Amino acid sequence: MKFRVERDVLSEAVAWVVRGLSSRPPVPVLAGVLLTADEAGTLTLSAYDYEVSATVTVEADVTEGGQVLVLGKLLADLARNLPSKPVDISTEGAKVQLTCGSSRFALIQMPVSDYPQLPAQAEASGSVAGDVFTQAVHQVSVAADRGDTLPILTGVRVEVDGEKVTMLATDRYRLAMRELTWSPNSSDTTHVSLIPARTLSETAKALGASASVNVSFGDASRSDGLVGFEAGQRRTTTRLLDGEYPKVTSIFPTSVDTVAVVDTQALIEAVRRVALVAERNTPVRLRFTDGQVAIEAGTGDDAQGSEAVEASLQGPDVEIAFNPQFLLDGLGVLNAPFARMAFTQPSRPAVISGQAEVDGESDETYRYVLMPVRFAG
């Protein structure tokens, strides 16, 4: 095998495929990146760990086609630090020779015959705008569980019904739900999938810059347990989580007593400042009255802080306490100038959504439900 490829092209391609590789793979060959050079003028890089696969195809000047498997992290480190010159890669015996300007490296070949076959990419089920996909995944994944106690809660539930897609995630203390439209290949398409949140987030960040992302939920009759994403020459699959997701949408309140509208960025900055004096695992208190919301933290002999932010209020005054980081997570992904906060009572969940204007309509396509924290008094 022998080919030449531009340094930046190689660096970006390797970085894409190795992003999910484990530093301690169960099988040594799973730490490798498979390079496939085609004399038609393409270089395909692939990585797979039995859970996630990633493949990208780039242009290359191929003199001799072939396949080789090398350590992925090492190749990524080298490609990122090479001088800005074309990179020549060839095989010589048991080594892979990499040359870039005066830089020369000899990499060990790993056994290609031991490398598992990558999962086939199923036909696309539909497509979604890249920026919409990225934003939606970012908004819901903040609420996914980051622990291992309940693995099913580490995923994002994706339900497709025709042109409507509903994404949902919860860690039992907050819940995020985003609704969006996409372009299905069939108007009667229906799917329900539970996708690992971390993998979905990384995929959205990497593919979201594309104009459109193709999504494949596979053949329902085949039940291979995979979901695939493709944008341009980049393709990835991930294995779905097993289990029945809890019916958490019942947490949305059926009635609202008080609604407050606050400048999103002003509230974020105030909560962030006041929370600096809050002890670990202690809440910040929000007291909503006509014209303002007062944010407070700390009591008694502890450090204390307070700040007031202008707010529009409809309904009775309300005082409620939240985990400050959970509150900041929800406000930070609203992507709206104003935050609409709806309450029933201090012991019941609050619903946060975005709003373009103080007296405008709430954008119900994204809702963030946050459980309150009990506080003294």
C-alpha cells in the first residue's frame, strides 16, 4: 500500500474516527484504525469497538491500494503535530512508513485479519437539518444520567412519528424534551430508539456543521439494534440501549398557577454568581414577586449571597429552590432571549421554556422540567 494525502485532511479524518476509541479496549486490535487505500483515488479510515463504528472517506493520491491497521491514538497524535506538508504513507515489511517533510516515523502494523467486520450502514430512514439536529441533541442530552446506577437513563429516547421527532432524556431530577420536524423517506415512518447520550452528543457535534444529516434506524424486522448517521463522507453507527424507558412525560404539570418571564442571560449570570457561595449539594432559592426575582444562597453562619433580576410575573408570588447546576444547564440550552418559568407550587416541578419577547408566545418545542429542592422554612 502506498499513498499521499494532505496533512490537514489526514488529521481531521483520523480525529473523527478515533474520537470514541477506548484507551483500554477489551481486544488490542480495537485500538486500531483501519486504513483502506483504493487506486480510484480514495482513502477510507474506519474504527470500531463493537458498540460504535466510525468511517470517513477522503481524497488521496493512491499509487498502490491495500489495507493496513495501526494504533489510532498514535496516528491521531502524529497527524495533528506533523508539519503542514503532504503526508506519504506506505507499507514496508511489518512496518508502516509515514513521511512528512523531514519527519519520518515507522508504525507497527496490527493484524488486519483479527479486526472485526464493520456493521453495514442501512438505508437512510430520513434526514434532518444539521444545525437543528445539533441543537436538539444538545438541549436534551444535558438531562441524561451520567452515572451507571440506571444505564437506561444514560440514553436519549428518540421517537419518530411521520415528520415529527421527539427527543427525551431524564436523570430523575430533571427532564428535557425537544420536538422537531425532519424529512422521512416514508410519511408513515415510526420508530422508537434509545441512543446512548454521550455517543449521540459527540456525533451531533461532529456532523452538525453539515447541511443535512441522514439518519438510519435500520430494518425493524431485522432488529440489529443499531442506529446510523451520515453526513457527507462521514458515517457512524452506534448500538442502542436495551430496556423499557420509564413513562416520565406524566411529570409535566396539567395546570399552572404562576408564570415568570426573565431575561435568560441575566438570570444565568445572577445564578452563577450567587451559587459561588452555596455549599456543595445545597440549593439556590428563587423568590418571584411582581417585577423581580430574588436569587439567594447560604443561610445562618454560612457564606451568603443574593441578587435581584427584573422579571415579569403572572399569578401569585412563589419561592422555590433548585440545584444551581441543574438550573444553569436548562437555562444554558434554551437558545432564547427570555426564559419562561411556569410553577404550580414550590414542591412541584417547574417547567422552563424559551420565549422571544417578554409578552410573546412561549416556544413549546423545547421544555425543561426541573424538580425543586426542599429548603428550611
